[in-house]
Amino acid sequence: MCGIFGLLNLKPGGDLPRSLMERMGQVIKHRGPDDDGFYYGRGVALGMRRLSIIDVSGGHQPLSNEDGTIWIVLNGEIYNFQELRERLEKAGHVFRTKSDTEAIVHLYEQEGADFVKSLRGMFGLAIWDTVRERLIVARDRLGEKPMYIRREPHRLLFASELKAILEDENVPRRVDMSALKEYLALGYVPAPATIFEGIDKLLPGHMLIVEKGVVRDEEYWDVRFDQTDNCSQAEWIERVRAKLLETVRAQMISDVPLGAFLSGGVDSSAIVAAMAGASDRPVKTYSIGFEGEDSFYNELPYARIIADKFHTDHHEIIVKPQVAELLPKLVWHLDEPIADSAFITTYLVSRMARESVTVILSGVGGDELFGGYRRYLGDELGRYYRWLPGPVRNKWLPGLLSRLPQDRHSAWKNNIRYASAFAKTAGLDIAERYSSYVTAFSPEVRARLLRQSNGDGSDAASDVLMRYFEKARGWDSLHQIIYVDLKTSLPDDLLALTDRMSMASSLECRAPLVDYELVEMTSRMPANLKVRGLTMKYLLKKVLEPLVPHEILHRKKRGFGAPMGAWLRRDLESLVGDTLGEAQVRRRGFFDPAVVNEIIAAHRAQTSDHTDHLLALINLELWCRIYLDGNDWRSAPEARVTAARIS
């Protein structure tokens, strides 16, 4: 695991400023505190920061082939590198290290630009071919590892984190207003855009190829859901179980200690069960919890069931509201604002885990693969809902629900929140209904917030979502929304915050459930094996029945986040006032202060749950203070948390 960066002059004679390269490496030192390295060639500079995982003593980067004509920097892990090495050695290639990075160099020699199709792993990488004068920058299929790109008329900059590109003082810091609208719509900025004008994210499954000054973007992988394998349910259970166990085993390769995040949910429990079966020693597990008024979010009792079942070396941390003191630091690490409280809990559990391991496995991605989100129940709920008389569906029930209190930190108020959202959208088509479920600010509120008319193209919740729905046209509705999730919220929200928050602690996080072979297998699984009736993850639960206790498989779903909504009404009221006070909103100039005040008042009164809205606005303001105003996040104190460990 590393952070990589570099620049390429698109025309001869350009400068290769070594001081800039050194600054780019230093600002992402957290991604690789163990080592650094640089390569300077004809018109190109490559750099890296290394967190040593495989071949700790011999895997220094940048790394070249036998004659020094091909150079590489890699961020990530290649899980099939040993198989690749055996094949390449038989073809006559000579290896000097035991690292996975060197296998890619020789694979490129053998297969050219098609090398990336043979890689099984998570990666952001750059290869420089001195003979062809070709630079290839590539990103893994699902987007586990990040890659930022800035294209200029005479040069190209790239880096694992946006902040490294900003080390060039000539790069302007202008907010992209189209990206800001997408952020307000989704709570994150979807690729390829970033929050800054002139800087893009390389899309997952894509590579940028620059050859003799010509730049082109190529997609090397996508997944389709319109072909189904004709297998019985029993055959699917065996196929998925075998692939799941094999995938986890492959991702346990490491020359340093590793463990697992354990929430007590289905996905993390599946990972721990598979790890326990493949290990000859207790798996180290790490969990996070809440107490007192925030115990609605506490999952520690479920995590302890799994820890006891598999005799893990278990560690826990209890989170207090003072964690907000960490927000400036975490927003700096995120690069772009994200309105998902999971970034807080992910950082805290990562920081705890880093005390004893260097590699962690996570269950992120299981909901997308196997049908685990409540929004996937829309079609089935709609069938029942249509039994109600028209006036009840269209007027009476939505009106009643809108007047009841809503809050995600109370079981019955949370159910009202979900019911209200469903009732408002039951008559919409699949794309509109999905958009309403995942949208933070509706088009109407967004237009008011930005002081715009609602006829300027803001009628659609997100242009990016609509583009992916267009690609999935004709598939069954469940697979349409799973595809959109795989292309948007998974890489740009969940995997992005997982990468940044784990790397903020210099911890490598792996996600076996987004292994592309497992993704391709589940893409051919019938929709009714993912969601059956009102049962989510139907087949995955069948797969896990021999491994995971019944009370884990059939418990109510809980997200891996913090009770931020309650904190914003209670403990963090001063944070709301500091970041979203009328004078500050007016000074910042993006939003209408009156609309912001309406949102704050409704959340305090619990007439609506505005957790996502407030977190989006607060994180954006903190981001502006750091990345636009130049305030130093280091002045913020560390959060005060308590940790209780059990064996």
C-alpha cells in the first residue's frame, strides 16, 4: 500500500521540479510512512510513499524491468501476483524482488497495455515506458484505490490524493459549481469530477494512456446484469460460498499482521468467519460502539457474538460526541467533502486497529453485491402499496406521515422516515424513485439553497445517476439500481472514505466482497436470489447459514455510522452555530442563509430528519476553511474517546 504521484511533460523541454515532487510525497506521507522513492526520466517524474506489506525489505519503488526501460509505481495490492510470477518466469522474465509490483512490470513487457486485464487486486498505478515514451495511469475495476488527474496544455499531473496535486502553487483552487450541485444532491462528488475545477478522478476500470503527447482515456472493464446463469439455488449457494472463501483467503496474503473490522452485521461477520477458517491463529477483530442516549447505534453485542463464536482476539472502542473535534483533520484527509458519518467511525476503528495490525479486511460492498439496502425493496413494497385505495396512497397517507416526527436515531421515528420517503415516491419510475432515496438535497431545496430557478437543469437529482441508468436500460429494476450503486456511491462514497480514513492511520484496508471475480459471478445471479419478498441478501444468508449464527443473519440492518443527527441537536449545537451561522453562510456566499436556517430549525424540532443535509453543509464549510481559506487543520485537538478491550 502506497501513495503515488508524478508528472509528465506533454511537450519536450518541460521542467521536472524536484522540490514539487518532494512536497507531493511529503503531504501524503501518511499513506506510506515506511519509505519513499523517485524516478526522473526524459520528461517524466514518478514518486511514491510506501507502507511495506509484501516483501518488506526488498519492495522499494519505483521499480524497473531488467534493463531499466520500464518503470512503475503502485498503490495497492495484487492478490494473484504469485500466479503471474510463475507464468512470467516460465516465459523467461527475471525477478529481482518478491514484491507484487515487479510482477506488473514484466506483465506489461509480455502483454503491453492489456496487462491490466490480468490483475486481480486493488490498485492505482503508473507505468512509464521509456522506449515508446508512453505513460499509463490505471485504476482498479471497482475503485478501491483513488487516482486524481490534472491535465494542462503542456503537462499532466497525477496522484493518489488530490492534496498532492495542490502542492503545485500554480494549480488554481476554484470550486466547480457543477460538482458542488452533485455534492448537494448525493452527499459526495461522483467521478470523474472533483470539487475543484481542472482536476478529475480517473474512473474505476479505466486507464489513461499518454503516448508521445497524445492523451486518451480507455475503459478496460465494466459489468453487465443482463445475462443469467441457469443454476439451481443449491448450485448458487455452493458457487458463492466457494468463491467467497477463496477470495478472503487470497486477500489474507501479507508479510505483516492483519485483522478485520467487525460490526456484527452480515458482511463483516462473513469476512471474519472466512478468515477464521483459513487461519491457524485467532483473528484480530475491531469494533466500535456507543453508549447512553446513543445506544440505538450500538452494535457491540452483535460483534461480541461473532467474536465469541470464532474465538477472535477482539478489541472495542466506545465513541463520545467529542469526536467532532476531529472533523477538521478528517475533512483534510478526505480531500473532498463527504456527507456520510461513517467516515468518523471508520477513522476511529482504523486508528485503534493500527496499534496492533497493518492490514485490515472490511465487509464493505456486500450490500451492493447481494441486495442489502432497503431501497432495493421498492418493487416488492410497491406491489403491496398498490392494494390501497388511490386516495389513501396519493393523499391521505403521505400527508399523515409528513406530519409525524422523523429521526434516524429512534426505531419508530426511523420507520416513519422510511415510510414517508416511500409514500412520496411509490408512483415514480425506477430511476426517479432511486434518486429520491439516495438524494441528500432534493432538486427543489437545492435550487432554493443556491438561489436558482428550478428550470436550469437542476430538476434531475443527479446527472451522473441518470447517465448510468441510461446504460442499464432494459435490465430488471433491481439490477439497474445495483449497477448504479456500483458505479457511484460504492467507489465515490464508501470505498473513498474507507481508503482515506484507513490510510489516515497508515492502515491498509482490503475489501474482499468487491473482488471483481465475485462481482462478475453475482452479476449473473437472478434478482430473486438477492432480494426475495421482503428478505434482503436472501442467497448470501443461505450461503452463511452453516457458518454464522442465526441471530446475526436475521437481525435488523444498521448502518456503520455515528449518531450524528442526535449530536447535532444536542452536543454539537455549537458546531452548527459556528459553521452554519447566518453571518458565516453569508460570507461564504454559496447558499441562502434563510434556507439554511429553515433546515436547522426543522432538524432541532424533529419535524424532519436533516442529518445528511447538516453534515453536508458542515463538512463543506470545514473543507472550505482548509482548502480555500488555507486554515491549518492541525490546530484542532484530537478527539477524546474511551476504549474497552476484551479477549
